[in-house]
Amino acid sequence: MIDVYSWPTPNGHKVHIALEELDLDYRVHAINIGKGDQFGEEFLRISPNNKIPAIVDQEGPEGRPFSVFESGAILLYLAEKTGRLLPASGEARYRVMEWLMFQMGGLGPMLGQAHHFRNYAPKHIQYAHDRYTNEAGRLYRVMDRQLAAHAWLAGEEYSVADIAAFPWIRPHRNQGQDLDDYPNLKRWYQAMDAREAVQRGVAVLAEARQQGFDEEAKRLLFGEGQYQRR
């Protein structure tokens, strides 16, 4: 059994989808980031960076409980545990790794900034709005070129790279992007969206999430609440 500490955000959805694709038994523990659950001592013991998601595999290496934080690391752990969604060796393995790192190091952080400055910044900053909207478009074009030549992001096989990227493309309108401008990316997006495991993963905790953030949630997520000593 795997205990999942999460919330229905793009990074949370990555792990939910992977668990569904891999048909693993799991329990979900809601970490309401708008209420400050991510700063609780119990959660910090398994996720010292106070970010969701994190997991505790009750049957980890050598049969002992094992915790993992950071969504990309969790995807790799689950893939290695099951021997699926990540090639065991060779070029194909490194192709998946590089596109997973593309998501972790570029796609997620930059789209997150686009989303923030377009939707949540307390005042409009044109420079930030344009910088991150344009960078979002550039990253979409990178993916569109890759997907012009391949069925999936890292090649011809579905992998954790696809699972990592998809949740960040779902809110494309909030990032100032239109999928009609990226036909190969749109084809991939529709294929991902049609997968039953993806649909189940996205539905995890969906009923718990409210639209928008109140002022206290914004303080915790974007203001001084995020940075106070704990």
C-alpha cells in the first residue's frame, strides 16, 4: 500500500495518474495547501520542502516503509518499482529521463510563473505577464516539434515523461495558450485526455478543491506565510 499526501494540482495529478496507470494500491491523504496543511510537522517529516505531493510506500526497499518527495522523483520511484513506464536501459531510458527533466526544470516552473502572473499576482506587471506568457509559448513549441516526429513525448512509447507534462498543459488557457496553435501537441493532449487512467488520476481529490484562493490562501501560497520560519 502506498500512502499519497497530495492535493489536486498539476504536480499532484502527476502522481495520481501514475498510480492509476500502474494499478497500484494507494490511499490519499488530502494536504490542503490553501489551509496550510503543507507546513504541519507530520507532513514536513516526509516532504521537507513543504510541497505536495509526497508518498510513503509501506512496502518500500527491503520491505520497509520508504518516503519520497518531489513529483519527478516519485514518478521514477514508481516506474522502477513496477518496471513500467520507464525503459530499463539504453537510449530509450535516457530519452525519457531528458523529457522528464525538461518538465521538472523548465515546463513546470515556467508555466507556473505564467499562471501566477496572469491570474494571481496582486497587481498587473506587464513585463512579467509578457515574459512568462512568451516563455510558455516557446515551451509549447518545443513540445510541438518533438511530437511532430513521435507519438509520445520521449519517443514511440508512453512513459512517465508524458504523465509529468500533461497536467501542466491542462490549464493552457490560463497560461495564454491556444492548443489550436500547436497541432501536434493538441493531438498528444487529446490522446492523453482520453486515457481512462488519466481521467481517474485527475479526478482524485477533485471535489475538495475550490475555485480560486481566498486572502488567507494567497498569504500562505504566495505571501509571507510561505516564507516564515518553521
